[in-house]
Amino acid sequence: MTTEGDLSTTCVVAGGGPAGMMCGYLLAHAGIDVTVLEKHRDFLRDFRGDTVHPSTLQVMYELGLLEEFLKRPHQEITRAGGQIGQVRVNLADFTHLPTLCKFIAFMPQWDFLNFLAEKAKALPKFHLMMEAEATDFLRKDERVTGVTVKTKDGEHDISAHLTICADGRHSVLRNRSGLEVKNLGAPIDVLWLRLKYREGDEDNAVLGHIEVGQVLVMLYRGDYWQCALVIPKGGYDDVRKEGIAAFRKRIAMLANRDTADEIEDWNDVKLLTVAVDRLTRWYLPGALFIGDAAHAMSPIGGVGINIAIQDAVAAANILAEPLRRLRVTQSVLARVEKRRRFPVWATQAFQVAVQNRVLDPVLASGATPKVPFIVRLAQHWIFLQRIPARLIGMGVRPEHPDKVLFTK
């Protein structure tokens, strides 16, 4: 790869999120010259997906990175529970998963990405460009041959045999691709906020509270709770009209505490506009879409980061050898999509079902629902709690780094 003017590399990865960084690391580990582009100057963004599920921890183990990774500050969550009205229920038990790590790790996403970047930078074929945003494709004879990149020094062209588009749910390259997007709909949005951990609070758990038409999810983060208030789609302005005092009271009730005074003003509340969609085709000649750029996920289950990483592992497994030979054809790219399409479809189908059949009716009713029969049954037949744990913790068809990634 050259270092000034226009650049050239074997594979350019647009987007330094979980999908892009993991894919870049794996391909460089396999001896492929890779350039990863990240549009920000660092990875420090609050209220991003902080869940690292057992399937991802298994990948880290198989790459020989797990022991060092888990030395970073994190919380380990072994179960998920909830409260429906005044009834407490257990929903998922991760301690029986057939993985090395039988827990979900909570770690700020910037720590996860910084860890991957540190490991990747030690590889001679890996290059990371910060403050570099891919703004359009380069094309020749209807084939993508790289990207145009906006940096603080101006615009540059990066030519590449393959362009991997991992630039998130608001993907610029997806908008430039002309590919069709199927919108599955999302009747909800989410408000993120923090509450202090207080003595007597339950820990080592994910907790959800449903009451009087409201839903609050609380994720244990050591000295605080990362909270997600589910609201109707487009309902943020209505929430704000009620005033910050009414909002504090609402959160305090759902969090089972007297006050929520740590929410000082609306700057402490972040809106996540939920979208669930996917490309009908994930590739162009010379370009492949993965992660949220290929399929935006709902926050339900917190699985987005892990689906993205599974995409990256599958893509690297399939692409490494063709990239060595500079023969990445459309049929090769179609293999990546075929490998990942069903897991994405199944996960999104589950998320849409929860949105449409559980959350939307609860929010519309203004009432506290009865505890579903299957949830009541799971309180007595404990093994039933392993089913949602497996779906959330491992997902559908978890991926594993292939030996091709260890051959340089």
C-alpha cells in the first residue's frame, strides 16, 4: 500500500465498527493486504452496542485472544430476568451454553474496537486510516475497483481488488450502490440513559420491567445501569413535552427506586431510532456488504454486534483464498451472502415478532399484561430458560475462524 496521494490495497474495508475491524483483522492475519477506513478520529461513542455474546467470545478464544481480552474491564452476565407488573420472572440462563464462556460480557464498544485495532496493527498487512470516510465507489467497466475517501487532507482514491462495505446502518456506500433495501418496519424507538447502581440492586443480570404500558430494560454495568426505555416510533417529542420531572418519575417507577435525579436534563437521554431492514442482494461486482450496512438489526436481544462479527468471520473464511489469488468473483461474494442470509433472516424474524406481538401491543394498551403461559412454565421447568439463552447467546449458525485464516 502506498502512503501518499492515491492509494492501492488488496482489500479496502469501509467502516471501523465491529464488522469492519474484525474482518480487517482476520484477512490481515491470513496475509491479505487490508486497509480499514474509520471516519471518526477515535472509537469513542457512547450508547453503542456493548454486548459481547458467548459466540463472539468463542471466536476470540479460537483466535488466541480471549485471555488478554477478558483482562479489560468488563461485566459478566449469566442470566436475564424481568418483572411484569409485580411478578418477577427468570427468562434466560446462559450457564449451560456449549461454549467456553457461559456468559455475556459487557464492555464499552470503544474498548472492544481499540483491542482489535491494537492486535491488528501488529500485523504487517493491516492498515488503519482514521478520519477517513468512504464517500463513493470507484468503478471500471461496471465493476467496483475501490472507493473515494474524504480525509482531513482532502479527497483520495483507494483502488482495491475488493471493497467490503461495513459502514453501518446509515451506510453511504449502500446509498451509492443502487441495491434494493427491504424495510421490515419497526414500531418502536429506544431512549438510552444511565442510572447509578445502588446498594441492594440486583446485579449480574439483564433486567426488564413491563408495567402500565411501559417497558424499561436495565443492563448491569458495575457502578451503573445502562437503561433502555422503549417508546412508540416517533414518540420522543411527546415524551419531552411531558417535561424532565415527569420523565424522571417514570424511570424511577420502572426501575423500582424512589428517584432518578441523576437524569439532570435531556442531554442525559439519547434517542436510538430503531430500523430493521436488509439488502435483497449483498454484493456488487467487486464489493460486498456486511454488518448493519447489509442488514440493520433491532436492539432486541442486543445481538447486532455479534451478528456483525459472525458476518465478518464468514466473509474472511470464504474470501481469504480468493483474495490471495486476486480472483474474487460474484459467485464468491454470493457464497458469503448465502452463508449469512438465513441467520440474519431468522434473527430479524424473531426481532420483528417481539416488536409487533409483544412491545407494540404493550405500549398501545397502557396496561400491564399477564405473564405469558410459556414464561410461567419456564419458572417451573428451568431447562426451558436455556432456549432463549441459546438463541441470544449463540444465535443461528455461529461462525468459527477457518484454518485458511492461519495460513500465511
